[in-house]
Amino acid sequence: MPRNGSNGAPTRGARRKARTRAALIEGARAVFARQGVDATAIAEITEAADVGFGSFYNHFASKEEIAEAVLTEVIAEQGAAVERLTAKLDDPAEVVSVAHRYFVRRARSDPDWARVLIRLDVSHRVASAALGAHARRDLERGIKAGRFEVGDRGVAFWSAGGALLAVMRGVLDGELRSGADVHHAENVLRMLGLPAAEAAEVARRPLPTMAVD
């Protein structure tokens, strides 16, 4: 069956297939947030999606493949939000601060979303593909502008990302109180070479209006 009709619009079958795939991703997202990837059976995903078990393999070859699809979707949504949030900022240090603060705050305001990000075992590879380009770009801009001084760009990139995931987990576990976003951003900026007083000032600048509470 052709994917598109004669007028270029998706056929009824293509639309139905797209809806099923979207339902599977949404179902997997809910189950993964609750119990993680390893503890999830494909039957639980299809049940959550309210589709037949056999339909799963029409869209995904394995549980790991749908896990990557879920994470890619989750990260892409928030990556686009951060891009809009920081679009008018001129200071590369403030861009990094706002991005990190956004994700920490998001973990507090939307724990289900954060649990998906934390619990998916494929997170490092997919997160790097989905958000890495933005993070590396912001790091390079800061270095070029003389705002950041790092000994090794790769280490700085992975250290900042690893710290972010750890702080988000601390928020989810109730170990970190309100204000963790500011302290985390301050620490990341200091790690990237900003003097302590300046890192503290940048991390405490008012967030753009799109920021989550």
C-alpha cells in the first residue's frame, strides 16, 4: 500500500499506522517512567497503548528500539524548549546556566518526564545525539568568547552532563531542595572556568519567562 495518496496526503492506512506508533511510544513512556526499561515487558507496553501485541513488531524491532524512540522524543521536546528559552541571551555562560537550571526545575515540576530520562539505560548515547550538539555548541561559544576555560573539551562536556543527571536524580529522590537548580548551575559554571563570584551572579540571574517553576 502506498504511503501517500495521489494528492500527496497520507493514506488512511498510513495515518492509522502513525497513530499506532504514537500510542506505543506514549504507552512505553508511561511504563518506563514507572518502572524503568529492564523491568518492562513488551506486553505491558502494548497493554498501556491499548494495541495488539503483534502490532508492536510492525513498528519496533525490540524493547531497546522503542526505548530510544521514547527518549529521543522526550529530549527533543525539551531541547526545543531550551532553544526558545535561550534564543535572546547573548552571554554564553548565561545560556549554559539557563539550560541546566531548566532541566533541574523540570525534574521537580514534571517527575514522570525526569524518570524517563533517568531510568532509560540508553540515555547517554541518545541524549548525546539529541542534545549533545546544542551543549557542545554552547560550550564552544563560551570558549571562543573567553567565558570558559577548560583543559579538555570532551571531559568538560561529559562532566557537565553527568552532573546534570545526578542532580536531577537527587531532585527526584527528594534529596535536594528548591534552589538546587541555582547551585548546580553555579557549580557547572565554576567547573567551566568562571570565577566563583561571577558564577554565583550568572546562576542567579532571573530566568526567561518560559522557565518552569
